[in-house]
Amino acid sequence: MSPFDDASGPDFGPADGPAPPPLTMEERAGVLDDLAELEVFRTLLEPTGIKGIVVDCPDCEEEHHVDWALMQANLRQLLDEGQTGRHEPPFDPNPDDYVSWDYASGYADGIAALAERDEPSGGRTGRHARDD
């Protein structure tokens, strides 16, 4: 007899925990900003061979390599449900194919600064839009 033959099935803990509290307006705005930034990062970095973002996981104290689509799905789920689910990490990822959020942000800022410098309109140079 298999341990799964029991009609109640195996005990994997509660199926649903308590629902997380809804995101505040500030939290929602932050997630929407992250989604917009992620799209910029992907547009700039994917053609260079970068497959996604690496994040430090406080639960298991390891790095997780998250591809662009999964990171976007996680952020959308956070908006919709107030939390993200667990996802399987890629099998044997090459760490060189992933960058940190800070690296991606710095890269995007660098590209923006170059574009401003090279813009023939005579506009301001050397300042990022966030400096206004």
C-alpha cells in the first residue's frame, strides 16, 4: 500500500495560509516602478546575453537566479496577491548570465547618461532624470 493511497492524501501542511494584507498605495507604486525598471533592464541587457536578475534570498541565504519573465511574473503576482509564490530556480544556472538589480540599474543609468551627453538638442548634460 502506498502512503498516497489514503483518501486524505499526504500531509504537506496547510493548503492555504492566511492571506497577506493588501499592499499599501506606496508599496503598489514601488512594485509598479520595479516593473517599469525591469522592462528597461531587460531591453538593455537581454541583447547582451544577460538572462535575468540574481537576488539574495534571506530565507535560505543563497542567491537565486531569476530570468526576466519569471521576475516579471513575480512582481505581477505581488501586485495581484500581495505575495509571491515559490518557484523552481533554473537548473544549474551560469552566474555570469545574471546581474544584480543594482548592477542593472547602474547600467541603465550609464546608458541614459551617454544618451544625454550625445543628444544634439543642447539640453542638460551629466544629470539623470531623477536629479530633477
